[in-house]
Amino acid sequence: MCGIFAVSGERNDAGSMVLKGLKKLEYRGYDSWGIAVREGEKIDVEKQVGKISGVKQKFPPATEAMGHTRWATHGGVTKENAHPHQVGKVTLVHNGIFENYLEAKKSLDDWKFHSETDTEVIAALLDREIQGGKNTAEAIRAVAEKIEGRFAILVMVEGEPGIWAARRGSPLILGRGETETFIASDIPAFLEYTTTVNYLDDGEMVHIHGAQANFSNLKTGTPVDKRNITVDWTTEEAEKGEFAHFMIKEIFEQKQTIIRAINHEDEKLRQAAALLKQANGVYFIACGTAHKVAAAAEYFFADISGRKINVVPAGEMPYFERFVHEGTALIAISQSGETADVLEVLERGKKKGAKILSITNVETSSVARIADAHLPIFAGPEKAVASTKAATAQMALCFLLAHADAEMRERGSINRGREILRTTASSINDLLNPRYEEHVRDVAEKIVDRPNLFIIGRGALYPMALEAAIKIQEVSYIHAQGFAAGELKHGPIALIENRVPCLVLGDDPETVSNAMELKARGARIIGIAPTPAEVFDEWLRVPDCNGSQAIASIIPVQILAYHLAILKGLDPDMPRNLAKSVTVK
Ligand code: M6R
């Protein structure tokens, strides 16, 4: 939630560099933005409501600047609530939630607040500590002690060169250039300048000034050594290229990403599977689309290795925590690896001695780093808010993991799983072409005026029906709901009337007969299946994928959701009210 970016260096265009970097982070939050530029003794702040993408602002020459794109939590979308916030000598941007900010605010009755944010309270606390005689590092440490909740902050202080950053929970990464240092909430912000990075870990702070970066412990102030890491992301991967939107680019990248996801040594898969085998209870923990992937994995494991796994949305896990103890395996699935609800479950589980396996797209993310074992999905940066290529890559990896689990009893199972996935990937390759996209767009045109849409599927296609609903809801704002195919007639069928579009995932006899029940009530049936059943009014072909059908079947829905958004004149990359990475609870 929220994009943060700062630069301290020798070039004199820090303001424009921050503007450019923030545009690359806009997927993290896009209701307002602001940039602070150090001009001699003063720090000037420019803030505006709205998206930053079209902004062409000129900034005074400066070697240091920092900025923020906001996803509102405390207070509405107004210029006053946009970051940076200034109190006295302190200018501050913030990602996260200061949970006890109201209590802290009571102690600041000498300051007249200009915004409704928790962030301004942090700035005021810092200013008071500095006025009281503490140096900036001491002040940041003292204020961090008072904050309950996750946060990442950047601080500039008038008359004091350099930029401070501190984190507990929310991500911050440093880019190390030859003459300058960057701090960002994600790598694409500075990728055009450097691929050398340092990760600021939880409970750490850093001061940057030009090429210098001094890290220390946020509690004790003890200096911390950092290793330089080279990331292999390319600028092309992080750009739209010839595509109109990241979402469609990332959908088309599934030609390669499914194969990349299964590029793990057998030994590594076996070790991950051993963690499940030795476990006393296995819980898959995830949110949103990643949770639907986990729900599909439940079917994969039941079918392939005969293992019953528990799938719990991370936010619901507190109700089951009494079952987590030493020996429990927590398998976290998260594209970003920064989702706060997931992290909280893992942190609490770790304290109880649970073993953690993470499946993320960002190898150095907080989720990956807290884990005992990590399986990256290698999908490359996913920037559209709607998760597409990460979801299918996660599914492919879970499918293979289920085969690794079966390998314990059945030699050759990993190879068989990999073979099925290779065939799936190659048939998906055939699907992802402009002609197929055109066909899906035609179907989108026929249903775009409908306010409600239903999706049914059974087996692993049931979680895909739920995922299909998320995709359609989040980018097209059409009310969409997914159901287990047999469930519709237990209530929701009352909502079916003339011309209500129903996506039917699958062509097995039971699902086809459920489709007939819908059609009998006037529904328009859009079949997503390998063969065209007679009941289908429209048919979107998908390959027959031998157990990994869920992976192929979600792709036409992703394209459909994208075109529904386009036909409605919406921006599918930045849907309203959403942000790519949900780093708040
Ligand atoms: O980064 P994560 O995979 O942990 O994110 C989880 C959800 O926030 C995410 O999948 C969300 O549901 C997507 N917008 C769905 O497309």
C-alpha cells in the first residue's frame, strides 16, 4: 500500500527523478501523490490529488528529494491528507498504519493538525523529540518505540543533509548507484539506474547521503553491515512495452511464466514436500487470488498425493491458531510476499515453532525471508493490480509440489507432474494469440451491459470460479460471484433471469447439466471448456490439461475481465479502491 521513493545524490534533478520513480510505483496506490525537494536550507513540498501518471511537473534543481503515492487509510483523498507531511523541521512520508495514533495525538495538543492522517502524528512526535534535544537518529528510534503497527517511513530534516528511512513490517529497498542512493518500496522505481540493492530489514533504519548508506538497528542504534545484492530484473520486464496495459502484457507473459515456475531442482521440491510430510497439520495461508490458488492446491494434493491440507484466508487464521504448534507446517502463498495479514500469521506461527514454506514472486520479500524454506515462482515483476501470471505460476508450482509429495510413495511422480505442466504450458502458448483475444473481446461486448454475472465450476475449477469472480469484480466493477457448480440450485439460482451471463468452467456431464438448469431460467451460458457442449451460447476453448485444467481455465477469464474493463472505459491496471500490495491489516 502506498509507493515510496527517495534519492540522494549528485545530480541536480532529484525532484524529476522522484516523479519518474513514483510513476513506476503507482500500482501501489494512486489516489494522491506528493514530492518533497530539498532546496538549500528549506524543504519544499508539492502535493496533488489524483493519479501521478499524467503529471508533468517541473521542480527546482536539487540533489535530494522524496515522494509518495497514497492509498488512503486514515482520512479521505484530499491534498491535506496526501504525503509528505511537514511539522516544524520534519518532512515525512509513511506507508503502514500507526494503530495507536489517536492516543499519541492526545499528547501533542501544542500542534494544530492539518490532516486527518496518522502520518502527521509521527511527524509531530519526531519534531517534538528533535526540539527536545535529540539528534534525528535518536528521535526516530524514540518515536518508533511508540508506534504500534507496521510502518515504513522516510524522513528529511531541514538544514540536515541526507534522508532517513526506518521500517517495521512494510518493505523498503535501497538501490546503490555510483554517486547516489535510492530508497523505494519496490525495485522498479530505480531499476533504470542500478540493479545493486540492499534490503532494509525489519527493525532497521538507514541514513543515506549521496553514495553513502549507514544502516543501524532501530532499537539499539548499533551499526548493521549489509551485503550488496544484484537483482536480475530488467527494465523491459518492468515496462509495458508494446502493450496498452500491464494487465494484458502479464496475461500474455503466461506463455513463459508457467514453465519458469516449475524450474526447480527435484531435490528442492523433495525437501519442501518433506516439510509437509513431517508436519503435524498443514495450513496453506494466503489472501485474495493467492488464497484461491491455495484452494485449488487443496484439490491437487487430494487428487495427486492423497494429502488433506487446510486452506485458510490469512485474515481468518486467528480463529484456528490454537491448532498451530511446534511441528505445524504453514505454507504461505503470496505474489508480493509483503501482505500484512499473511506476515502476521507467519510471525505468530514462528513463535510457536511452526515450520514455514513460502511460495512468492519476490524472493527477498518479508514472507520469503521469514520462511524456513522458499520456492520462488520466477514470474518477473507483476505490476497490474489484478494478479494473473503470478496466480497461474503459483498454481503450476503447487501442482508440482503435490507430485513431489506423491513421489515419496510413487517414483517418477515429479517427472510426470512436470510433463503434464509442460504440455499445459505449450497448449496455453497456442491460446495466447490475437485471434483468441479478439474472440474473447467479442464475448465481452455481448455481456458488458449486464450488471450481474455468475461463474460455476467443480473440483479444482470451483476455486477458479471464485478467482474468476475476483478478476471480473476488481477490474470491470461488474457484480460477479463464483459458486461450486452443484451449489447454485441451493439458493443463488433465484437470481438467474433472462440474459444473465453465466460462465461455466468445464464440460463434464454434471457441470453441463448444472448449466442446463441455468439456461432453463434464461441464463446466457458462456462455456470455458475443451469441448463445445450444446448448452453453451458462447464457447471459449481451453486445452484439455489432464489434471491441471484449473491453470488453463482461468486464462480466458483474465482476458475477458480485461476487455470488460476496457469496454467500460476503465483502467484495468489501477482499479478503484485497490492497491497491488496490501501491507496493512
Ligand atoms: O501479494 P499477494 O499475493 O499476497 O496479494 C494477495 C491479494 O491482495 C491479491 O491476490 C489480490 O487479491 C489481487 N488484487 C487479485 O487480483
